[in-house]
Amino acid sequence: MPTHRFSYRGILETLDRFAVEHIVVGGVCAVVHGAPITTFDLDLVHRRTAENINRILAALSEIGAFHREPGDRRLAPQRSALEGTGPVLFTTNLGSLDFVGEVSGRGYAEILPHTVELLLGANLRVRVLDLETLIAVKEDAGRPKDIAVLPILRQTLTESRRQKPGGRER
């Protein structure tokens, strides 16, 4: 049964406590960059090493994660699913969490240079795609929901550049 509660910050705090290496992509990435959109899940690209997957599994256990599937089956997180490139969809007691091994055909190491670290609140640092890369990923995906948000992301990028010294995104 899916939860109606969504606390992306709570999920990110849990992942931080377990030292999970990940990059925030998707809607939450747009939100933390200041885009006025709504999202109901947290999308992450994770580093697919054995050690990091161990930390992910421990964090998922703490937040009561199970695979999001049709019907009433509650399958526990599987290592093999997190080792692949495809999306792995979870329901947790803090909301929906999706891990993807790649976006636009690029994994963690390839997109890492296209990220920025942002401070959420007083003490939570998160690594997120920069806005230019998020826009490119949404264009590559080409899904109606991604295309629909592109004008908002482009406007957010324009406003962000105006507000920064030198007029460029970090």
C-alpha cells in the first residue's frame, strides 16, 4: 500500500547517515534549485559499488522500504536490482524513492562532474545535477511529463543566472 506521506528531506537525511553515495536527479533536483514544481518521489543515481549498495540496503531497511509493484506484494530490496542500470522503485515510510543506475546513458561517475552540492537546512549537504544537465536529461527522456516541465526549468535557470555574481550557474 503506497504511502501518502512524502519527506524527501527525511529520506536524504537517512541516506546521509549511512554515507550513501548518490546524486539527486528528477523533480526534487528541480525543487531544490528553486523550480516551482511539485513532485511525489525522490529520484537518485547511485554509485553501484558493493560497499555503497551495502549502505543503501541498510538505509532502506531503516525507512521500511519495499519494491513498489502492482498488487499487495511487499518484496524486500534486492542487491541484484540495485546493481543494474534500470529504475528500482521503492515505497518507504517516508515516501516513494527511485534509484536509477544511469540517466541519459550515463552513470554516477559520468554525471558527477555535472553536479553541485547544495545545503538543505542547517546541516544536510546533498549532491544534485546542475540545472543545465537536468534540462538535458529531461530533453533526452522525451516523456510528456519531462517535456512539460522544461519551460519551468529553463526559466529557473535564467533567473538563477541573473541572481549569481558573474551571471553563471555554479
